Amino acid sequence: MRTVSGIWRWRHNSLCRATDRREAWLAFCALLLVLFVAPAVGVLCGLLTDSALGDAILEQRAHSHRTNAVVLRVSVSPAALAGDPESGVGPTTRQTVTARWKAPDGGERHGTVPAGALARKPGDLVRIWVDDRGAVAPRPMDVSTAHIHAGLAGAGTFLLTAGAVEAGRRTVVRCMVRGRYARLDRAWAAVGPDWGRTGTDA
């Protein structure tokens, strides 16, 4: 932005080169892209992601069923990480809950279910999610979680687009500077050998 405003003030100065004007226009176009195009791309990505996640939620809910499972057995085994003797924390344990439940087709199923935070004992009821075949399934995604993911996707797309625009601008400016130096080297090579010898007979 400073480049654009600065060159706009001295655009009629005799020292203003054509490459300076091109660089200013490039910065101005990049600014417009960051201010208008990048947000539009981010919003579009967020809306598309939200729509796709909404369809996925409907699909999950159509094939996920909440049911009660009766705990048959609770197995407690040491976790993979041992305790810390310095802190006085003993080894942690992992709880495995085996239960039975009814599938949507009425058949009975047996298997391991999520234990949850509370200890279970045989005969307790736990709420689980199962699919159409009666197998244990993950909980369907919440609508609020889908909105959060869509918002993050849109924000990430905006940042990536803005970063790509800035990277492109810097690349073009670098090429322009290299071309400017190359022309200066050629001009100096043409007049350099005669520098300071004007008006002499040597």
C-alpha cells in the first residue's frame, strides 16, 4: 500500500521510471485481490464445505441408531504408559467394556463398546451408536461442529489465497528487478569503458 501511495504522489516526477509504474500497478492489483477476491474465495469454500458436511451429517444420521447396551463384563488392564515414581502417580489402567445390544433388525449383538468416563459394572446400561448392521459406530457429527469446521476451512482458504497473491507479487517484482539490473549492466557495459574520457583525445 505504501508503494502505491508513494508512487502515485511522484508519478509525474522525471525520476519515475516505467518499471516503477508497473510495480505500483502490480501492488494495486494485488491489494484488490487480497481485499475482494480472497475473501470471496474463502466464503465460497466455507459455504461449500458447510453444505458437504451437512449432507454428510444427514447421511450419518440416516444410518446411525442410538440404543442401549447391557454391560456383560468389565476388564481392567494396565495402560501402555507406566506411572511416574517421582510424582507419586501410579500406573494408569485401561478399561474394556463388553456388552450386548439389539441391532436395528432385531438381532442380538455382542462386542466391545466405549467405556466412557465412569466405571461400569455388569448389568449397567450404556448408550451407544450402531449402524444399520448393528455394529458399533461413531457418534454422528453435530451441526455446530460442522459449522466450525466450515468456518475454519473458509478462513484457511482465505489465508492461502492471500498468501498466494502476495507470493506471486513478490515473484513478479523480483523478476522485474532482475530485468532492471540486467538492462543497467548492459548500459554500463556500453558506456563504461569511455567513462571520464569525454573531451580527451586519448
